[in-house]
Amino acid sequence: MTITELRTQCDEQPFHPFILHLADGRQIPVNHPYYVAYAPNGRSVIVYQLNNSYNVVDLRLVTDLEVSPNGESPQPTS
């Protein structure tokens, strides 16, 4: 995934929460566009969670971006 593709999804109006699926099987929920911080080099992002934890994501490892069709926050599966 490229930073441009991620920015496009985050800039959707209205915003729809989504999940980033990573090559190692992790699933990172993105609940709000303000919770994403972009690295200047465009290679990685930091995604903050509702509990103030965060994930550092190498965008080259994103295999899928899942958006809930009904606009609700999709839930990561275990």
C-alpha cells in the first residue's frame, strides 16, 4: 500500500473506520483519520488506538484495507 492510497481512504467524506491487514496476520483498526500520523518519508505510519496505545506500520506490509459496508467500525478478528 502507498501513503497516497492510505491518505485517500482517510480523507473520505464521510470517514468510514477501516482495518489495515498486515502480512504477519495483524489487524490494525483505524477509528478516526486524526489517529494516523504519517512519516515524512512516506514509508510508515503510526496508528493511535482509543486506549492511547499505538501501532507503527510499515505500509509495504499492508496486504488489505477492509472497510465496513455499513459505516460501522469493523472489528478485527482474532
